[in-house]
Amino acid sequence: MRRSWFHLFADCLLLGVLLLVCSLPVVTAFPAFVAGCSVLREQARGGPGVTPAPLLAALRRVLRSAPVALCLAPTGVLALLWLDAVVLDAYVPGMAVPVTVAGAVVAATGLRCAAGWREGVSWRVVAGAAFRSMPQRPLVPLLLTGAAVAAAVLPAMSVVVLLVVLGPLALAATAVDAWRPLALSAAGPDPTSSRSTPSPLSVSPPPPAELSSN
């Protein structure tokens, strides 16, 4: 039976709580978010849905594929940009705006990579595809930036929203990836393919057979 929109909304809120719990060690924050996007993608294809077991299984897969630097970098970069914005706003009023914009762009890139990751694909390929897609599809980073800003502003208005905000954010990132998926190819077209597979026009005809003398 098809799940109603209310069940999907409840699953989204439950995912937000589960992601918050998985993110408490801080180092697992980004891998947990990637796992949440994976669970939502599997649910859209008829998967088991949002429960702790599929989320933990997806988190284990993500952690196996991610180096330690990847677990630390996204959270560390955002924390550093936030501290820079606070310090600059205290000493140089107005300078916090460009740092905040940079933080939103970094967050949008992280959301794009988190939703675009697939098991068996290296993170270098995912990051490269995310950066290449930006000039080609500028609406995607714009939508993800808006989602990241909303996820940062809403908890400031009500602390209770912090318990569930990661769920709708993961849903937004997964929906955008389903709309405009990344081109996950390890390399572009082979530049030697034109030489290794000659076109019919470049094939020289065989030499004429010599007439044998009787």
C-alpha cells in the first residue's frame, strides 16, 4: 500500500532525530547525513523506510568508504567559518556577511556531495562531479544554499526545531539529487578513443588484388 504524505512527513522528522543522535560524536556528523540521504533514496525505491537498523547499516557503509579527513573536514570547515564570522562581526562590522555567504556555499557543496554519493564510488569522483555541475546547473547550488540557510536560521527561532531539522535538510538534498543527479564518472571521455576506434571514413580500402598471370 502506498504510504501517505503524513507518513512520509513523520519519517522525515524521525530521520532528523536519528541523525542528530548519530551526529553527537561530531566526527560522524557528515557520514550520518550521507547515510540519511541514502536511506531516503532507498525508501523512495521501495526500501525498508526510516528505522534505526537501515540507517546504522548505511552509516557503516559510508564510514567504510570515507577516510578520516572526510569525516572531519566538512564539520571543521563550517565551524571555522562560523568562528571567523563571529570574530569579524565583533571587530569589523559588516565583514561577517561574505564569510556567511562562503559558509552557505560550502554547505551547499557538502549537501550536493552527501546526496550524490553512491556505494562503490570514490569520494574524489563525487566531489569532482559536484564542482563540475555547478556552472552547468546553477539552480541546484542555489536551492541547496537556501535549504542550508533555512536549516541554520530555523533552530535560532526555536531550539526545538534543532531536534528534527536535519531530516528535512536531508530530504531537500535527496530531492534535488533525484531531480538533477550527478554525473558520477571516474574520468571523462577517453581522448584516445577517436584514435583507437577509427571511423569508417578513415579506414583505407584494402589494396587491389594482383592479377595472377595465367
